Amino acid sequence: MQTPVSMSEEKTPQALQDDRRRRNHFQVRLDQQLSDQLRHYAEQRHHGVINMALNTIISKFFNGK
């Protein structure tokens, strides 16, 4: 009888990397006004890339930069 293969042995290197990143993934729902402000900020400073805008906002909040 063969022993079952563990999940980590079945996963691709990309899947394993995704598992390590998952704890750094957040999802939030914003109200309409805050969403509009975030989109405006992203358009003005980050060529519309919301993830970059959020990184900047959060870094400034926690690091004071």
C-alpha cells in the first residue's frame, strides 16, 4: 500500500510561493466616497494603479514617510 502524497509535494513552486504570500493579502470594501478618493489619488500619483497607491498610503500611515 502506498502512502498518500502530501499537499506540499503536489504543489508547483508558484503555488508554494502563493501560499507564503497569502498571509499578506487583504481585501476590504470601501464606501463610495472613499473609493472615489482612492481612485482619484491613484490616477494623480500612480498612473491609476490602485495597489501602488494603497501601498504608498499605508506606508505613509505606519512609517510616517
